[in-house]
Amino acid sequence: MNDLVIIPIIKMLVIFGVCLFFVTYTTWLERKALGHFQLRYGPMRVGYHGLLQPIADGIKNFFKEEVVPENADRPVFLMAPSSAFRWRSCCLP
């Protein structure tokens, strides 16, 4: 019984990890190429040739402070970005 649950979960985690790795380092490659196109360094500061830059970006985003204006209605302010999405199913004639 445990094999019926554990094996698919392990497979799912491996696929998820591979996808995250691919997206992370594709972004790094894009930044690296754009740095060369624009005659600037690109991500070269962290690790060997900037290979640790995606990890540094993730740590930065994790600890990034969220700023909510003092007079703002906090729930509305936090939900506002989701209102940018337009749901087609509810808006069709």
C-alpha cells in the first residue's frame, strides 16, 4: 500500500525538481546572453561565472520586505494584483 503512494510522490518530486532546475538556469542563461549583447557583465558576481546567481535571487526574494502603505486597506491592497486577471468564463456574453 505504501508503495502505491510513495513511488508516485517521489516521481512527482523528481519531475518538479528537474522543471525548477531547467527554468532557473534557463533564466540564468538568458540573463548571461543579454549581458553579453548589451556589453555588460550580467550575472557574474555569485559563484563560478554566476552559477549561484539564481539561488541568490531566490534568497533575496524570500526575505524581501512587503511594504503596505499606512492608510491602505490591507486585505484590498494584498488582493489587488489578483484583480488584474480577467476571467473569461464569467465575462462571456
